[in-house]
Amino acid sequence: MKKKTVEAVVYCILNHRFSGGKSPETIEARILQDADRLDALGAIGIFRSILSMGALRMLKHLTGIDKGSSKKTVYVQDPVEGFNEYMHYKPFTIPEKLNTDAAKRIAAERLKIMHLYLEALNLETGASE
């Protein structure tokens, strides 16, 4: 593999993270960043969010370790309330941070799923958004 190719791949990897807050300069890096962000949306995004929140809550309960993630929404007393806060803090802000039109179209479809789920969850639990 050519050194230039390796450098380009490394650049993409170093600049794709949601929490990094970086704006990649190459199309390849923008596409990878969008793909990473799209993975946090839709049915997979809901699954990942709930699984992560549960694991972090259990870690704190069993060990006292607070990972300090997601602006403390993970540790809100009522997990449904915490999930609502998390959705507005992270997944629902992703579309405005996407780089490509294709990613924006995919995000719009996946967000419909997330909004429907959150609406149903709030209706069933009596929570409010």
C-alpha cells in the first residue's frame, strides 16, 4: 500500500468521530463520518442507545464508576426521561451535522423510526417529550 493511501485512511479514521467535533476536508472522510453518524440512527440507533444506557447504569450501580457520558442523561433517575433527553441531545441533532445529501436522506428516514418509537414509549409510560 502506498504511503499516501495509508495517510488518507488514517486521516479519515482520525476525523470521523461524532464526539470529535471535526469537519473533515476530504470526501472520503466526510463519507466515513456520515456513515458513523447514520449508525446511531433508526432501529439500530435505538437498540445501541438503550443497550449502552443500561450497561452504563449497571456499571455505576455495581461499581460506582460513572463514565460521565452523554451529559449525564444515562444516570437520570427515570430511565425513560433520560432516554428522552439523550435522544434530543444526540440522535435528533445528527442530521444538521451530516456532510452529504445522501446521508441526509437516509437520516430523515431513520429519524422517522426514532420519533415513532419515542412517541409510543412516552404514550405507554405516561412520560412527556
